[in-house]
Amino acid sequence: MDFRLFPIQFLRLCGLCLFALSSISIAQTPIQSDGSAQQILQEMSRAMRALNYRGTLALFRNDRLNTMLFYHAADGGQEQERLLSLNSPLLEAIRTPSLVKCYYLDTKKVVVDHRPSRRSFLMDLPESFAESVNVYDFILSKPEIVARLPALVINVKPKDGFRYARKIWVSRDNFLPLRFELFDDHGRVLEQLVFTELQVVDSLPLIEIPIEKNQVQHIHQLEFLDFDQAAFVLHEIPLGFKKVSFTKQHLHGADKLVDHLLLSDGFSSVSIYLEENDNKPASKASPSYRTVGAVGFYTDRLKNYQLTVMGEVPVKTLKYIAQKIHLRKQVGTVAETTFGDP
């Protein structure tokens, strides 16, 4: 399966997931810096949407270091994020609640994703932290200084081995994120984001990326379907993960539809793709696993289908989910078939 044009890969470039969150306005009375770690993160989530701010950030992802300008504008109920890379690959990306535009400055190509997403370019956060406490511990550490600003430090530690740990530095003054780190299950840093300078301003203009006279690729909104229309069933998922959406979509120019189920625990997301290869049963092949930065890919075969489970989680999680997937019973069959069966 060719992952180059996967929608999730496009969105990971911009730091997004594939599902939307409801809009949240900032609290009238900010939580004080002596609040709990969970309260501070909730306030950070609100501040990220409601304030006007700009800054320079360094982003380490997929073994690459990129420096970017970041802008967030909130004007009359409208919200817009803008990323502008300062080195190769040159990219300008704009996110609103209704679409994402990515403009590649060297090729003049514009990619317009019409699927709504309120997820920030900066990091993935749950809509509410109330359920996250079942699978994560939120621990306040000793305050530090980031970009010459006082920061509250929060460790987000998983209670099991199905997800990665995180560390978030939050501005003590305005609750905006100043730094973020994602760790693998051995404690190594997989992703890192840090603002070298950050300013809150009264207002910022809303920017448009021109698409006239440019090569434009559109990714259109897909219809969300009931999961019972999938060619597979998922009997069990790790605690904390929920089914977010199910779609059937065309990938990498193929005529055949590919089933896509998105799972999330608020911080971490996992995508399941089931693709029919041809009309003949595929030869048995051993499962395979590979990583691209923080994103893992686990693939397996069953008859004439290929299964791909991918996400920013440990391989243990991808394998566990894959082994709980069966082909859905068809008329005339005796039983479901499990991935990994001969």
C-alpha cells in the first residue's frame, strides 16, 4: 500500500488528526498557576483557541528539524492557524475549523483539505480531560523557563503500555504551550516542539492562500458511515480508545474503496485501513512493522485483503488492535476469519 497520499499522512505533516472537536471559549476567570495539572491543561486548550498570538518555533519530527513561524488569529468567532516554514521543504499551511490549505512554495502546489478539523497544528489534545485520567496520570513538575518565560511543567504519563508519554511546558502568564515532547516506550524523544519566542497580541489578520493559477489538489469531505458497513469487525480495543469515525475512501488513485476506521484516546490516534488487493486470495505473508518518526505502521494479510494499522503509539498497541480484527461474516460462511490465521 502506498502511504504517500494517505490523508492521515498529509494531516500529520500539519500536526492534525482526522476528527473535529467542538469549539470551546476561554474561561472568564483563568485558573491560577497553582491549579492541578489537569486544570492547567484544560485552560491551555482553551487559551490556544481564544487568544491572538505569534511566535517562532522549532519542530523536530520524523528525524528532521524545521524552524517555523506560527500565527493564531481569533476574530469574531473565527479561528485561524498559520504555519510558515523558514527552511526546506518550504511550506505554508493555514487551518480553519472548516478546512486546511497547504501551499508548497517551491512547486506552487496547493492542497486544500475540506474535512473540518479543530485540532491545532501544535499538538493533539482531548476535548475533555475527565476521561483521560483513566489511562493517563497528570503530574506537575518543578517550574522552568522556556523562551525567557516562566513555564509550568506537566508530565502526561500513561498508566499502561498502549500509549506514549508526553511532557508539556505551559506559560504561567497566559497558559499557552511553550514546549512539547513525545517519548517512546523507552523514554527516547520522538517529537519535540519548542517556541523560541512567543507574543500575545491584541489582534492578527486572517490570511488567505491564493489558489488561482496554481496547481490545486482538493481532498473532499467524506461521508461518515455506520461501522456495521465495514468489511471487518473489531472485537476489542485498548482501554481509553474510542471509535471516532468510519469512512470508505479512494486512496492513491485506486478505483477500489478502502475501509478506514479512526480510533482515539484524545491524545493518541490510530487509523485502521482495510484494502482489497484483487479478486484472488493473497498468499500468506508474515506481519510487518515499520516506523516513520513517531508514526508506526503494522501490516498483515488475510485472503485477498491487506490490513494496515498505523498511529503514534507503540507497536504493542498496533499489533494488539490488528489481532482483534476479523473479517465480517458473509452470507454462507461458517465463521469469521482472524488476521494472522493460516
